Amino acid sequence: MAVETLWSNKVRSGLTMLGVIIGISSVIAITSIGQGVQKATELKIEALGTNILQVLAASARTGGISQGAGSASTLTWEDAQAIAKQVPAATAVAAFLYSPNIQVVRGNVNISTTGIGTDLNFPRVSNIQPQQGVFFSQQDLDIAKPVAVLGSKVRDDLFAASENAIGADIRIRGKRYKVIGVMESKGSVGPQDMDDRVYLSLTNMSAEIVGNNALTGVAINGFLLESSDADQLESAQFQVTNVLRLRHHIRPPQEDDFRVTNQVDIIKTFTSIMGSLTLMVGAIAGISLVVGGIGIANIMLVSVMERTREIGLRKAVGATSGAILNQFLMEAIVISSIGGAIGIGLGIALAFTAATLFKFPFVVPLWSVVVGFGLSLIVGVLAGGIPARNAAKLDPILALHGE
Amino acid sequence: MATIILLKDITKTYHLEAIDVPVLKRVNLSIEQGEYVAIMGASGSGKSTLMNIIGCLDRPTSGEYFLAGINLTTLDDDELADIRNQYIGFVFQQFNLLPRLTSLANVMLPMIYADVDRSQRIEQATEALAQVGLSDRLQNSPNQLSGGQQQRVAIARALVNHPALVLADEPTGALDSQTSQEIMDLLTELNQQGTTIVVVTHDVDVAARTKRVIRMLDGVIVENTQASIDFRLKN
């Protein structure tokens, strides 16, 4: 019987604590992960430059039927070259053509990655440089030479750390390519992993991998345009739109067959989405903390009822109401502060694991720790305090004789 | 001899809705230091109420109560808690030990509220447990002890603050006759060592072991006998 009581008490305290632990650790982990991802995104996009426009081929229309966004038939390399010449605000233009799933084989290692066919301006505009070897040359581009520049992840997947990738042969679509460079690591921007890529020359990509499906010229998915600074971006956007409409014979209100986005807009949208997500998930965590608090209150209340005899006895042997109140409050504080401390530890550990696993900066906002711990203490004291007051008020005679 | 308990015109009236129910009617009683007294009476006679008032667990409606010369009528609840702690040791029918604590910790409990420091608590509790013959059971929890042993722990707890008065409420009510005898022997022995003991009981055999019997009926004391040697031998 006593052993049972002991065990039930252990279990009870444990469960109460668990409520606090889950509440706090989720508040901390979620806010930390949210802030980490947000921070990572800001850093990445800043690194990409805030003076970049992205122009993508939009739905091609064949007899009024949309062919789907990004179908590589409305923009051509010639468009990109024309923009470079005719748009004064543009300092550089990099056309690109991608294939989200190409098989890259080296020996018996076979991986799937994103293939990007582009021109010489890409490293400059994307702010990514070869770490080893070189990017392809104008001559490589002109003759569609089978050379490849690997993203750092692709290099690590195909080669051991000790091996030299430069000069090695890999196979793409059964054809032999020579590795001439390895790009520096940039991590992910939004859903795109900048390192999980293989770069080919646009001409080779178009001829060998994707195929030419534009009505005239070399089809591309889009191009990146660099302006001298962020202030020039708006005029660049205006000029690009007009040049492309002219080239594609589009008169408003006809719909454009391309889409212009700039990085600043992307950052703003992403940040605001992330911000409200963090807020929402934080609120959910807060609610779970409150629910945990109600759990504490409930268990403390039951505990007071179960322990009426103990309270009666303590009062009979000389405990004042204040002493009883203190005892129950202390129990609540101990449970919520131990639970709080474990919760903080667990939350930070979770956030750290997530940060390491998904490669974003590990930030624990101090306020989330303070708020989490403070909230659990307040909830614990309130939830424990009210039953404690009832306990202190118990009449010792009734408490002693009540079964 | 000093007077431990002095009750002057104590009345207790419960208010049940519109009706006043008198439970104690002008009770006068004095108990001297070193006495061994039994309070007897059927249920409803007022003996439990009297015991609660003597034990400072309840207050009289009117009248005055002096415990060891202190007028309790004027004290507030916290002061009464201190009085219970310092002057009264309780022994209950159901022992009322805390199941999660060892014998030693149970006996130490009253001293926590007396602000005795820990080493002295251990020393005094060990001493009290030795006094009731449980020196070898210090670290056992109540469920590892027999009923008699549990009641001994409870008696040690009652003695540990060296109270002026030990108040036992049906101390043998939950025990078999053999164990009851042992507990009564222990109480007799403690009384012989000078402890003032008041036992509330309806058991004539228990009452027979005391030196004086107070019998209650309908809220008044109807009999207050100094038990003779003959009376005790007869039983």
C-alpha cells in the first residue's frame, strides 16, 4: 500500500513535470528553430546580393492553353543576350537552363542532382566562385565542350576528401564529362541547395541534356540580371519588361509570358512568412504550456484531496496554515522549476540537433528562455498556490478523521 | 502539583441552520501534572468535542481554558498551532503516520515545526524511539511495521517535543487485545515516568488502567472518579 502510494507519487510528480517539460522545450525549440531558419535565409539572400533580378519563363500559350510555368519555351538565350545589350541598368546577365533530376555517375557511384546549364556570368551574378579549378571558358561555351563544374556537395558525394576531383571523368546521360572545377559551399537558399548542383555550359546542357524546344534559338528557363546597385533594380525591372514584351510581341492587356522577381521581394515575403510561422508555432507552444499548467493545477488539487490526513496530522503536530501553504507552494515551485530547467535543456538540445541536421545557424533567443521559464514558474505557482491555499485552510479535525 | 488543564465553564454550541445544538454545557475540569485520566462516554456525549478543545484543535463557544497556566482563549490560530506543537502530543486510533517517511522521519516531524536543527532532531527522535522500544526500527517505513509498532512510533512522535500533555484518542481502537495490552503497558510506564496522559476511550478495560475516569453524558460530566486500587484489580 505504502509502496503503491510512493510509486503513484513518483509517477504523479513525473507526469506533472512532463507537462512543464514539454511546454517549455517546445516553446524554446520552436522559437529557436524559427529564428535560426529566418536568420539563415536572410544571410543567404544577402550573400546572393540585393541587386539581382530573376526573370523566369512563364506559361507559354498555345491557342490560349497554358503550358505551365517555367516550361522552357518562352525565353531564349537570344532574349537574355538582347537584354544584356539593350537594358542600360543591367551590368551582367546570366542565362540558365536547368534540369532538376540528372544522373551523375562516377565509377559505381550514382547520384541524382540538379543540372544547371549557364554562361560565364553565372559565378559573378550568383556570387559563387570556384574553390578549386575554374569555371568554364568562352571557348568551352562556344563549342559545347563536355566539361562540368561540381557543387561542393556533389563533389563530396562522388569523391573522397583525399581525392582530387579536377581532371577526373564523370558520366552524365551516358556521356563523358571532364571535371574542371568545384564551387565553394553556399548551403541552401529557401528550398534550393546551392551545393547540390552540377554546372554545365548552357550550349552543352541545351544540346545534350534538355533538348531544344524553343520555336527559335536556345531555350532557357530564365536569367539572372545584375544591376549596379539595389536602387537601379526598379528601373532594370521596368526596362526588362518592356524589352521582352517588344521581343515577344505582347501588348497589354495580353498576359506576359515571363515573370520578373527581385531578391528583395523574395526576402520580404519569406521573412514575413517565417515570422508569422514562428509566431503561430510559438503561440501553439504557449498554449501547450498553459495546458501543462492546467495539468499541474489538476494534479496539485487531487494531491491536496488525497493528502487531507497528512495535512490534518501536520496541523495537529504544530504546523501553521502558513507552513502548509509554504510546503505545497514549494512543491509546486520545485516541480515547475526542475521541469522548467529540464525543458530548457531539452529545448536547446532539440534546436541544436535541428540546426546541425538542417544546417542553419543555432540561435537561442534569450527571451524565449526567460519567457518559457517565467511562464512555467508562474503557472506552477498559480496552479499550486490555489490548491495550497485550500490545503492550508483545512480544519485539522475534519482532515484527521476524514478517510 | 501544577495544574496542566483547567477548564472553566466551557460550552460548545454548533449552529445547524436555525437550530443551536449544545454539545458541551458548562464543563468544569482540572487535571494535574502527572495524572492519568480516561474520558469515557457514548458517541454524542460530547467526549470528542471535549478532546478537540483540550487538544487545541477546536475552540469553545464560551468559557476559559488554561493549559499549563496559559489562557488559550485569547490566542490566534498560529499561536494555537505553536501550543499544540510545544505542549501537546497526539496519539490517534489510526496512528496517522506519513506512509512515505521512515519511523525516524515521522518522529522528527513535530520538531520541524518547532525549528529544531536537524542534528538535534535526529538525536531527540532516536531517543524517543528508544523510549518506546523501537531502536532497531529507525529506518523502516510504516508498511514494514506491525500495528503495535506503528502505534509505538506514533507515541514516540507524541513524546518527542517533551509535551506537558499526551492526548490519546482511542489508542488501542485499531489493535488486537494482546497488542492493546502492550500499548497500555507503555502508556502506564510513561505515566510512571511523569508524563500527564489523557485517554479518550469507550473501552472499559482501557479506562481501568488509568487512575481517574471522567464520564460524559449529553455534554456534561456525570462522573469524575478517582479509580481505586480495588477497581483496577477487579478488572
